[in-house]
Amino acid sequence: MYIRWILLVSQGLGRIVIRYSRVGNKVYTKFFIYIPTSVAKDSSFPFKPGERVVIRIQDNKLIVEPAELEEKT
């Protein structure tokens, strides 16, 4: 008897947003990635609010991974 496993991946349509903030005479640009609630609340979502992440581009894809904490000696 064979059991076929199907991996269910929660997905949704997110959005990239640009916000500008002015401090004195300087204008700063901030980029935000909005993640749908259904994805962020999925039990397999790997991040917690406020967690630091490493973001890189690889093969035309955006890769987001948990940041490794540096140990203080």
C-alpha cells in the first residue's frame, strides 16, 4: 500500500509598497512587502512579528530568511 503525500502551501497575493518620509530637508524611501493575513497566520509561516530577516535576490527571486543572531563574547 502506497500513501501519496501532498504538500499544501498557503499562498496569497501580496503587494510591494513604497513610502516616502521627510526628515528635515532629506527625503527617505522605504519599501514594504505586504503579506496576506492567510499566509502570515498559517501554522507553517516561519517568522514572528519584529523578527529580523536577511533579504537577497537569487535567480530573479526574492529570498527571505531568518537572520542568524551574532553571539557577543
